[in-house]
Amino acid sequence: MTTGAQRALIETIRAVLSGDSDVDAAWLAGSLGAGGGDAFSDVDILALAPAGRAGEVAARYAADLSAIAPVVLVNVLYSRVVSAVADDWRRFDLSFVEPAELDRYDRNRLTPLFNRIGHEPPAGNTPPHRVEPEALGRTIAEFWRVLGLSVVGLGRGEHVVSLSGQELLRRMIVDLMLDENGVGVAERGGALRRNPLLTPEQRAELAALPPVRADREGILAGNAALAAVFLPRARRLAARVGAPWPDALEAATRAHLLRHLDQALRE
């Protein structure tokens, strides 16, 4: 459900875009457009530009958003997405697409704002998400690689830097859990909203992980706990979807950790 502030921002954006001859249609996207979201959700707008003009139109808005709101931060992503923070910290993204790209979107997850030419995304029934075996295989290999690199951070006494590695491992665990739950990338929304997408058991397992500590014992304990969560889950999901398991990398990494850290990672 949208708040008054969100509705006011949506209406302002609708009025501005509908008055622009270079924007043929617009939809409210993201969690709010799909009928979800909350008071903390940003406003995501999908805007249709003429063929060959999306980058140019995005650049024009990136240069001047004053008609929408006084902004204190503007980022341009992929040359087509204008991401902004207003001075009252309302957040909005304008994603400019061209007619040939509408097939990437599902009309059922969008709320129309205006449409002058009738072009619309298809109303497709999004198939259940199933992680691609190759993608899962890459994630599993990356988990082992980051674990192996902990030898470097600990060997150099770079305990604060080693915490960055733990954060990477933690993110991979969350992404793995979302894959387990069949939550596709389009349904995940912003990185600051995960509770509704995880099971109570998953949330409890994440909450039980030890707090981060920038010392040798903390890094070792944290990495072991993260591996104890990730590896059994990854094995089960890999077996389910037919993803390759990096046996040679696992064996080499376990031997590497034992050699340098005297620490066995057990599943």
C-alpha cells in the first residue's frame, strides 16, 4: 500500500512524463507497481521512449530532475536508469526503455500511469523461478574462492578487510536461500527487503550466525559458521537442479585452509 508521500511523488512523475513528447507511456514498477511494497519502498517508474531514444531521454532527465523534486543525489545506471534521492529522502528510479524491449516485462506486475500509443508489455504468467545450474555452480565456486582468500587476509593481519569477505559469503547465503524458495530476481526487489522472502527457519539460521569480530578468532569462527550454513544447502540445491559441484576446488581449498589456518571446515 502506498503512502501519501509516495502517491504524491508518483503523481508528480506521471504529470511530468505525460507532458514530455519523448515519453510515450509510463508504468509504476517495482514492489509498488506489483501491488506490494511498504512505506519504505522507493518509487520505480518504467518509461517508454521512442525507438533509439531511450539513452538520450534518460540523459536529459539525469541532467535536470527539478520538475519532479529537489534532488541531492543522482546516479545513472546502465545509461538508461536514472536513480535519485530527493532532499526529503524520497527515492525514485526512472527506467527508460524502447518498444522492442517491452517483452522483458510482465504487465501483471506493473500499474499503468498513462499510455499515448497503446504499446504495452505482455501479460505473461511468470514461470516459477528455478536457478540455472551453471549460475549456481558459479556461486558455489565463488564461495570456495572467497573462503580460500581468507588465508591472505589472516596471514597479513588484515582483519578488517577480512570482514568484507565474510559479507560476501553472507550475501551468497541469502541469495542461495532465495533460490531455494523459488524467488526470482524480478521478485526480490531492493536489497533492504528480505524478511518476507525468507522462511522463519532461514531467518533464524541467519540470525544465529556469530557477530562479526575483526580479529583472527572472530574471522575463523565466522567463516566456519557461514560455511556450515551454505555448504549443506548448496549441495542439496545443486543435486535438485543438476548443478556441477567443484570437487577439485573444494578439496584444494580445504587442504589450503588446513595447511595455513589449522582449521577444518566441516559440513
